[in-house]
Amino acid sequence: MRSPLAGITVLALEQAISAPLCTRHLADLGARVIKVENPGVGDSARHYDGVVCGMAAHFVWLNHGKESVELSLTDTGDREVFDRLLERADVFVSNLAPGALGRLGLAPSDVAGRNPRLIVVDISGYGVGGPLDHKRAYDLLVQSEGGACAITGTPGHPAKGGVPVADVGTALYAYSAVLAALYDRERTGCGTVIPVAMLDVVAETMGFALNTVVHGGPEPEPVGMGSPMVAPYGAYPTADSQTVVLGTTSDREWQRLAGNLLRDSDLAADPRYSRNADRVAHRAELDEIVGRWCAGRDLAEIQRLADEAGIGNARLNSVTELAGHPQLAQRGRWREVDSPVGKVPALRPPALGRDWTLPDGRVPALGEHTDAIRREVRDQI
């Protein structure tokens, strides 16, 4: 058993979601993550709520497995401690407000110039250059600017995705780039600067919709619980007051849905629905047909028949139902991590090698490791 990033030190000037999720995944792989927080205040996510035994749900999710050190980077003594940590770090991750790193004398190119082996990750909302590079960026703002809200919800009623896709997507791109940079450094001996803009991430995830309009297609319309690109594909009420989600993503699946699930040979043979583009044009009438069939059957029967017909299907669950989901429980996806208030549940990371050790992952109190890190820095001078 081993931790693949054992011996790697990550220094993080981070807050909220994008950078903390990136560095938490690095901690999950065994890296030492030192989280630098403002004295007396800390990461803003610490104060969103107190639902986890007085701790914030966001903070517990994003920060277990890290060390917390309180440092004021405008204080001479604290700045010396920070600079010593930076000299010894392998990776430096930040997502501060526009211009903040430069004002602190920590512009990514300058930091990398002083330590050529260092991997510097600079997460921003809109990147450097362009008319928006000065703007603060939060998940909703970037989803809106990036067009994601326009294809979510229903026509005339745009909506933000329920999960922070701009933040999470940015975190995962940054995380994967760090792993690639560490591999590259093993071969070349050189670090790099990795700028990651949240708008670029959202634009990438908008790929199918973006390609549609770039190549002269119509502006995609949001379809609620469905996709503007395929049909039928959505959520349908059942006879026992549940909601089943099912549909097709190819012409062959449509034939199975119409012929094997609905058992309607005339529907399967109807040339108006033979191709996906045709079905998208007739979405409303197909939703009515599928919806009427689902409304006459219980959820369990629909899912059994759909499985037999080879049609993908799911139950529309609440967050509470996800928390008790048997698929997570029976596969051992939950574990406990330590915290200032005792053990709390946390999900295991989605991707781990079978022979990798998962660190214990304590949630740190604000400044919990400040004294120890100050002593460590002093002893190494």
C-alpha cells in the first residue's frame, strides 16, 4: 500500500470551492497540503453555515486532509514564514481576487522565476487579458457569462445548475494539470505555471452547444429534465407518485424503446421518428407518448421492463435519498474523517488506485497547525 503523492508539498492560498477542491484531491493522494488562512477569519467557506456539528458543510467537504496555518502576508514575520514554505513547496495553488497575487509580490511568473521546479496554479474567473480580467468571479456569475444557465431550466426560465459546475470543473482541470506537471517535472526537472480560467472551463463544457451555433445551427433551448440534443430523454411521473428518468441517445436505442419497452411496432416503424433530429423536432409528442405509458405503471415495473429492454433508466432522488443510497453504502463509499468536533462522515475519493493508501483526512480548525509549522520553519533555517 502506498500514497502516490507522498513527499509532495502543496502550499495553498485558497478560498471557497475551486482551489480547495483541487488541493483536497491532492491531499487524498497523499500530498501534504498547507492551507494559508487569514488570521482570525480564515477561508470564507468556514462561515457559510454550521450544519456539520457547528462546522460549515462546504468547508468539511473541501478541506479534510489539510493543515491550516494562520499567516498575514503583509506582516514581516508571517511573510518570512510563508516565503520559507514557498521555497520548499512542490506546488503552489491560489484562487485569490484579480490582482491580489501581484499586490503581494506573488505574481505567478515571478514566483516561478524564483523557483524553477515549482508548479504554480493560478485559478481566476476570466484569465489575464480581455475586457473581463478585472472582474470577480463566482460560480453563478461564470455559469451565466458562459452560457450554461441559458441551456438549463426551461424556455424563458434559465437556471443555474444545482451543483457548482464552474467551480468543480475548474478544480478538476487544475488537479489533473498538476498531476501532469509533476510527471513532466520528473522527466525535465522543470516546473511550470498553469493558468486556469473558470470561463474557459465552462466554455469547454459547453462544447456540443457551442459547436451547434458556431456551425450555423439554432440556439439550443433548455428542456428542463432532459437534453436539447436528444429525444425522447427526460423525467416522467409514475403511477405510484415516483419519477422515472429514461430515454434514448441513439437511433438503435429508440427502436428498443419503442418496440421492446413500449411494445408499439407502429411507433418504432414511423418514419417521422427514425432519426434523432426528427425526434428532437417532435419532442413534445414523444414525451406525451412516453409519459402516458409511464403514468400507467409503478416505478419498479418500469425499471424492470426498461432493464430487460436495454434502456437506461434511473429514479429521480432527493439529496436525502442520495445520502442513504444503497449503491454507495454497499460499495463502502462512505468513511469517517476526524475533525475538531469528532468523527464526521465523508465520501471516499471517486478515483483511487486499488493499492493506494487513503490518508485519514482530518478537517483542520482555523490555525490548528500554525505553531507547529512556525517551529518547523525555524528549525530548518
